[in-house]
Amino acid sequence: MAQEKAGAQISAKAFVQSVVILFVLMVLAGLLTRALPAGQYQRTVMEGRQVIVPGSFHFTEHPDYPAWRWFTAPIEVLWGPDSLILIVIILFILMVGGAFAVLDASGILKAGIAKIVQWSGGRKYVLLLTVTFFFMALGAFLGVFEEVIPLVPIMLALSFYLGWDSLVGLGMSILATNVGFSAAITNPFTIGVAQEIAQLPLFSGAAFRFIIFVALYVILAVFLVSYARKIERNPKASLVYEADKAVRAHFEASGVDFSTSTPGLGKATVWFGFFALLIVLTLVGGPFVEVVRDYTLPLVGLWFLLGGVGAGLLAQEDKKAVWRALWEGITGIAPGIILILMAASIKYIVASGGVMDTILHYAAHPFTEISPILAAWAIYGITLVLEVFVASGSAKAFLMMPIVVPLADLVGITRQVAVTAYCFGDGFSNLIYPTNPVLLIVLGLTSVTYLKWLRWTLKLWFWIVLATLAFLAVGVMIGYGPF
């Protein structure tokens, strides 16, 4: 039997399914460039940033964008306007994939998970709720999202050790981070940017958003605990029971204990712990230190790579095995690059076809004819639609807020409500649409296909959408402000 490769290996089934879905979306984006008239807003530079001038939309001639370029778009994005961001993300996942494989092959990952379980004293559901709260807080307060990808495989292993499945592991890590990111108590990348554009005091209204955070935490906690108890009673009730078998065997924790570890493993743990501390400091300092903020993602990837490879060299006597594991990790995660480029090409096609501003214009037009509560819900809905084309929260804020703010003033809702509606629409959709690179990466780390993920999360999103619609209505009724 061939030796199992180290690290996260993107499954062929998940990869093919994602490619098909993204290809269909690319074609639909191309058809939009034929079905809609081209249009454009005027833009101006405000405080060093380019913003849209409200009321400046005008129709234009269609650019010469042939249909064959729909299919070359995944390559063209590498020298398009978002090329730097894409290259950073690609380098990040390669560094993380390689480092995780080294930690996996060296036994450091399994030993660390065993220690976490030991510290919990068998209180597995307390551990589940604590971990979930921790990841939610990272998203809500610091705006962390992509940066937690290195921690996802560790949470997957923890979930297996506690008797659950890949879905619970994803739920208490990346899903919790996403829900917290959307609650956005002090998230600098969504609430911070949007409030700055809306001329609101920075992070104002945090008390109301904290109430939202608590309510969403309760919804997520009930969802995860009820599912975990269900598959604990009957493992075959897991949506990924068969697909998880190979992954579960890979992460099995039998015989792993720090008391029987070699001295090299202890040194390796200290080494990796140092770089883990650097990762935390980078994540905490990133939103507030300008020098760090622009390089947060590549720095996190670099610390993880140095920590993982260094720890592997300390723990393993066979140094060649470390470099072999590093290569297996990089090649195992590499197919995700194709998915990222295809996802990015959807926005690129719409923008190159000249209809990006047209979509925004048509979406904003109904605002002046509806009630304040419906207007708040409409902002929520428009942001959900635009998420398909513009994944970046900050970029979407600069695109939408200059138009949404004057419309909010006209229909009688506060700017704070408009900002909150925008944050809801931007955040929750991150793990719904297959165009988001983070979703593609984390699903690639598991046996979970996109359709099974959607089937599992739809019930959660239903309750979250209901709760957030209710909070927006309350915000309108109480004049949630300061203005």
C-alpha cells in the first residue's frame, strides 16, 4: 500500500465539483456582460482613496470584450487590478499547506491536540463552546478571517479526537470566525471602513452590535451542539460519515501523549509556540499598526512556515522526511490555486465587460420608493448580491457606501443602520458562495464537498438571517445612531 501523504490533500471530488460550479458562474458572469447595458459612475479621490460620486451614473458603450476572454480570465487576473492580493493569497496557502504537512508528519499536531483534550478534563462540550467563542471574537473584534486558515486543520483534528466530524471542526473554527466577522463589533475592515466613509465616529454603536454578537453566538452554539450530540449518538448520521473515514484515520490520536514524547518533540513545541505567539501578535497588532496592517496575511503565513519547518527539523531525526513532507503539503494544497483564480475571474469578467457599475445602479434604484425598514433590508440584500462579484469587505465598502449613505439619508434610516446592514450582507455570505477563496481552501482541506457544506449550513443561515433582519428592524425603530 502506498504511504499516505502528509498534510492536507485536496480531494479530487471536492476539486472537480468546485471547478464545475465556478465554471458555470464564469459563463453566467459573461452572459451578464451581454444582457446588461454598460455603464459607469464617476469617481473621485477622497483622503487618498477612490470613491464613487453619487448620482453620476451614465450609460456607456460596451467595451470590446470578446466571449473567448471569459475563459482566459483566470489567467488574466494575475495581471489585473487585484493581482497583488491574489498572489499574496496564493503564497499564503502554499506556506500554510507546507508547514501544516510538516507538523502533521512530525507528530507535533497530534501531540498538541492530545494535550488540549487533556487540559479540558473531558468536558468536551465546554471545550466546543469555548473554542467557538474564541474564533467568533477574533472575527468580531479584530476582523480576522483568512488568517485563521492555519488553525482549521488543528480544529479538524480536535473534532475527530472528540468523536465528531469534519463539519463540527469547520463549524467551531472558520464558521465561527465568519459569524463573528459579520457581527463586526470593532472589525476594522468592515465596520471601521464603512463608518469612516459614512462619517460616523469610529466603532460607535458597539453596544448594540455586542447584543447582536451574543444572540448570534447563542444561535451558532445551539446549532453546533445539537449536531455534535446527534452524530455522537449515531455516527452514521454525519453528513460526511463515509467521506470522513480516511481523514479520521489520518488524525487518529491513539498512543499520543506528551509524557511519552521524545525530547526533540518538546523543543519543537517550544519553537512552534514562539512563532504561534508571533502570529497572535501580528493578528492583534495588524488592525492598529499601519506597518503591520498591510502585510498581515503574508506575515502570518511566513511565521507559520518558519515555525512549522523549524519544529519539524527539531522533532525529526530524518531531515529528508521534513523536506519531503513540506513538498507533499505544498503540492497537496496547490490545486486550490486554480479554484482561487477561477473565483477571482468572475468579478474580473463583469468589470471587464463594463457592467459592474450598471449592476450597482440598478440595485440602488428602488431605495427611494420603499419604507425605512425595507430600505435597511434592501441594503442587506444588495450587499449579498454584490458579494458574488466583490469578495473584499473593504473594497465593497468603498464601492457601496458613497451611494448608500445619501440614499439612507433620503429614506429616513440612520447611517449607523445602513452600515450595519452592509456588514451583515458582506460577512455572512463569505461562507455561502463558492466564489470565496477561503471557503474553497477550507473545504479543500477536508472531505466536505460544497453541496454538503451548503446542505449543512442552510438551516443555520436561515435562523441567522431572520435574527439579523429583526435586529435591523429594531435599529430603524430606535433610531440606532448616533445618526
